[in-house]
Amino acid sequence: MAVLDQEQIARFRRDGYLVVPDAVTPQQLAAMRAEIAGWVDESRAHSTPFGPPTIDGRPRFDMGAEHSAERPALRRVNNPSDISAAYRTVMENARVVDMVADLIGPDVKFHHCKINLKLPGARTEVAYHQDFAYTPHTNDDIVTALIFIDDVDEENGCLMVVPGSHLGPMHSLFDGERFTGAVAPAAEAGMKAASVACLGQAGSVCLMHTKLLHGSAPNHSTASRGLYICVYTAADAVPIARNPMPSPNEGRIVRGREARFARLTETRVELPKQPKTASFFTVQGQESKTG
């Protein structure tokens, strides 16, 4: 049965994003929050990125350069569904997956997931970009589901999006030959002026089209802002670049069935330079804690 109504689906098609409450159950939310609390405490004992490595050998947990035991700045957990039953359950079986199926069709495939965390006092921000430039596929039926682990407001570093920008051009994330992972600063100024805030209570989700321009500011509040970000594609969308965050679960069918054919949409997109460091924040110029 459909979770989203036709008006919500039409809004997503028009604006490129949709905020919906109750994407996970209270029990699922509590389990995710408990895991994060434990990982934040664990990060206090580390002065460099740490944790069981991802399948491409990178640290799973990344902290900003400002991190300390007294004021932790854990900012990224790569593919938490690899190491946490709570996060894997949400990735596979939460209500949010049914919402994605309402938007891109009944056959849904998992691509990757991560946690972006902004703790109080952390300097983490996200420069404006389009996800499709990091994860190009044969078609753009791709939804980034950003699940609010905490209440999200304008003070704690909420997601900012440019409505309708998914219908416009793809913007380069290169400065000459250097992959910056962000649009040019001159272009970003106009994008910020056209942005709107995605706000909501913990347990909500922002469903975002892969080509929507977005970014976010640092957390200026005393409250944490965590997002569990799961990327899903139509089963017939086939990647044309290496996954920036490979996982044993990559390609898992979470709704419907696998595709026999790839669906090709005529387009042109730059191929990304995937990060070799613990997170894409370093690509955007925000150094990790180095000891």
C-alpha cells in the first residue's frame, strides 16, 4: 500500500524534496540514538579516524579537526548498516523505504548509507553540491533519504535545499582539474539565497532527489543534529562510477525484485574523484583530526 499521497508525490516531482514525519518507529529511533551515543563516547578515546574499516580499507568513524575528549566532534559514520542491527533494520524495513518506492517505483535497490553528525561546538558544514555528481547512474531515479535522528531546526545546522534545482543543469564539482566536491563559490552565493530550510522532529525524513542542490551550515546550538542518510535507486539504475562508500549490502534489493535490464537516460555528467580519506568532508576542505 502507498504511504505517500498523490499531492506529496507531486510536490516531490516539482520541488525535488519532501519532508515527511514518522519515517521510523519510536523504537527504531531510540535504537539508532543509543548507538550514536555509544559511538560518540567511544570517539573520546581517539585522536584520529578509527573503527572497523569499510570494505575499501578506510576508517569507519571520522572526526573534525576540532575534536577532543572533552568536546567530541564525531561527524561521520560510514555505512553504519554494516556494523549495527539497528541501522540495518531501518535501511531495509522502515516506513521510509516504502516512501521511496512510492517515488521511484516498486523495485528499490540500496546503494550506500552514512551518518552525518553535527555535535554542539563542531565546525562541520556541507558546501553546496548535487549527489548525482558523486554517484552517477544510468538514470536519475535515485532518492537520498535523510532521516532526522534529532529534532532539526535552523540553529543546529539543518539541511538547506534549492527547490526545483533538480530540474536544472548539473553543476561542476571541479575547480579546473581539482575535484573540490562542491560548486564554485560564486555560484553557491546565489544558491544560498534561493534555499529553504528542511526542519522537523526526530523520526522525520527529508526525501531528496539526487540532482537537488543542497548544503548546510555548522551547528550553532547546544543540541546535536544527526542525520541517517540512506541512498536508494530504482532497480534498473546502474552505477557508472565507483561507489564512494562501498558496502557488502550495495545493490541489495529492499523492495520488489532485481532488474533484468538497465534503463538508460541520455545525459552528460562529470565522473567524480572518489575520496580516499575517511569522509568527503576532507574533499570539501575540512580536515580530519590527525592526532
